[in-house]
Amino acid sequence: IANCMRGRLVLEKGELVLGGINEYSQSLIHAKKITLLGCGTSWHAGLVAEYLFEDICRIPVEVEYASEFRYRNPIINEGDVFIAISQSGETADTLAAIELAKSKGAIVFGVVNVVGSSIARETHEGAYLHAGPEIGVASTKAFTAQVTVLSMIAIKMGLLRGTISQSQFQLLISELNQIPKKVATALKNNDQIEALAEIYKDAQNFLYLGRGNNFPVALEGALKLKEISYIHAEGYPAAEMKHGPIALIDEDMPVVFIATQDDSYEKIVSNIQEVKSRKGKVIAIVTEGDILASSMADYSIEIPKSHYVVTPLLSVIPLQLLSYHIALKRGCNVDQPRNLAKSVTV
Ligand code: F1P
């Protein structure tokens, strides 16, 4: 799935080999806390990983906007473990945060797409994504690859730390192995999503809601729409809706729910009900075969059933496609959105 800086991070005959993390692997395995650093989409990938490291490895995690990190007086101790996430490997804020962490004696791993980039060189060790070049400015496949690699690291660490059993490890590996096929299935809804984009291309605002590890996916869906179609969009944890965003809901407000069938499904269904009772328009990303959430939503888009650990790899796809089609229909340049740089180097 992914190659590494020194060696490879691969699934080999069902075994997960963390080749790019060698010399410093013990720091990672025995970390008492992990701090994830990134900007934009990479920060969202870090937020997904927070759920996985905490759940699978039982390690406390902080996810920091690299752009804000150095403007605080962050507490960094010798030997602390950081993972810096970046598509380009050149983001100046992320580089500055890495330098600050290293200057205090922290060990910094990189999860980077561009081979030989500054962040790849500045970090102690890490994994390359090898997602291929992002042709456009807005990260899409890099997000999927970042979440994949971070999931692989979390799953392997869970096994090494003894926080998951061998059979749970095998189950998660098998779930990861099925992802490419399921992504292909999710992409088959492209025409349906394009038709939906036609309906909502003139919306002024969008709300994206999700729970658990799909909350960061809601943030990412909102960011993609903002970046390439210039529509104002907000992402929230669905439970946060009643603490403010609910005031925005009326018949003109499309609300995108990630309503897959995991532990929070019932709660999401009741959130959908709350939006419907205020006449909001609901677009729900649902597990294939779903009846309840899809019958309540105005429109539903199915994704294949999967273990909740890997669901973000699938749930983000319809959101990326929706942004893409809306942007095209609004005449926006999806590869070169206004005001955005491929790598923010200042
Ligand atoms: C971070 C980022 C991207 C965003 C845009 C600006 O870049 O915020 O997520 O799509 O390109 O930069 P990176 O550190 O992941 O390269």
C-alpha cells in the first residue's frame, strides 16, 4: 500500500511490515503520548488518526494545527513523539513546528507524499504515501493515503503494544485489504452524485455532520467544498449541532450527514430527524442496504459496509465527488482554485 522513507510500509501476505520505521520504532511503540501535526486536509487526517491511536493503541493523542503550534508555548519534553503529516512535504508551518519539536528533543516521524521533500528530510523517520502527484491543489487521494498509512501504523502498534489481539489485527488487515475493491464500488455512484450536484450547485451554505472518526471526514467534506467551489461550508460533530449550528437550519440549508451503520448510527438517525423537523434538506452517506437513515433523508448515497476503523476511507469519497461536481457546474477551476497554493511555503 505504501512505501517508506527507508524501506517499505506494506501488507505482505497479511502481515504488516513497518519498514520505514526502524531505528526509532521503540519510541513509537512505547510512546506515552503522540502529537500529530498538520495543516488543512493533513490536519483532518490527523484527527481521524487520533480516534485510531486512542482506540486501537490506547495512547493519548493531541492533534495540533501546525500553523498555530509555535505561537503558543507548547510543553514539549525530551523523547516526546510527534507525527508530522503533509502531502507536499513543504508546508512552512509544519516545518516550523517540526523544528520546534526537534529543538526540545522530541522524536518526529513524517507521513509525507512527496519523496525527498523538506519534511521527509527533516523528520527522524517515517512513511511515504506514494499516492502519486496531486494534480490539483486540493488534497484528495493524499487524504485517503494519509489515513491508510496512519491506520496501518495504529494497527501494527496496537499489536505490538498488546492492545489488540492477533485475531483483531488479522481482521483489521483484512478490512484494509478490501478497501481498494470497496473504493471502486463507492465510485460507481458518480452519476448519482453528479445529479445531486446539479440540485445543490447554487446553495449558499452547507453543513456537514458526522460522529466518531467520521467527524473529521465531515470537516474534510466541508473543506473540499470551500476550497474548490467557494461555497461556505461548516463541519461539526453531529452532537454539537444543538449547541449552535441548529440555528442555521431552514429549507435552504443542505445538511450532509455521514450516517454509516456503526455504534453511533442511532444517534445520527435522531440528528437527521432534528434537521428534518426544521425543514433542512438532508443528504445522507449511508451503508449499502440501509433503510432507516436513507428513508428519512432527502437523498442518500451508499458506500459498502466496512469495519468502523476503515470507514473514513470510504465515506470521504462521495463528499469529494460532490465538491468536484458542484465546482465544475459552477464553472470553477477544480485544479487551480483561486487564492490557494499547492504548498504553502511562507
Ligand atoms: C496542507 C494544505 C492542503 C490544502 C492546500 C493548502 O498541505 O492545507 O491540505 O489542500 O493545498 O495546503 P500539505 O502540508 O498537506 O502539503
